[in-house]
Amino acid sequence: MNYAAVRLLHMSCAALSVSLFAARGALQLHGTDWRQWRWLRIAPHLNDTVLLGAALTLAVSSGQYPLAQGWLTAKVAGLVVYVVLGSRALRPTATRRQRALAFAGALASVAYIVAVAVTRSAALGLV
């Protein structure tokens, strides 16, 4: 696969990943048990596996790696924040307020990740 195709795959999987998270988070906040739908439990994991594979392929083929490239390190750090907050937002034992705050924080971290990817700047060009 060429770089442009892998990049398109990565961006498409990222958009689908955020969409699936937003749907699950909205259902969770609404009080709907989204876990009753098998595809909604499985699809995000399959998609995120492809997303990670595409990210690794892009890193290797472009020679850009976290810790070597500040903007890429910022994306990985943002991803860690997204995963932590996202898991908190989808946790059934959390209070509604905790889920809502974690959901908003997770979506904000996604916005940061996308902004870093577009600008290739951890500081988003502000510094």
C-alpha cells in the first residue's frame, strides 16, 4: 500500500472510531444500555486495531516516531488521555456527572489530537 492510501485508511478509521465512541457515549449518558448490541461492543475494537496498524505503518514508512517528533509525541499523549477519559465515560459504575465530564474531556482530547495532526505542532502554532 502506498503512503496516501494508508493515510486515508488511518484518517477514515480515526473518524469512525470517534463516531463510534460518540454514539456509545451519547447512549450511555441517555441511560440506554448500548452493550446489548453485540456489534457496538465489537466494532470499535476491530476498527481501533486497524487504526493502530495504519498509524504504525505510517510511522515506519515516513520515519517519524514519537519522542523523535514532538508533534507525534503530543498525539500519542493525547491518545492516552482520550483512552483514559473515554473508558471512564463508558464505565457503567461512574455517576452521570463523572461520565459527562469524562465524555466531554475525551472529545476535547480528540479535538486536540486532530489539531496537532493538522498543524504538526504540539503547541498548535501558539508558541
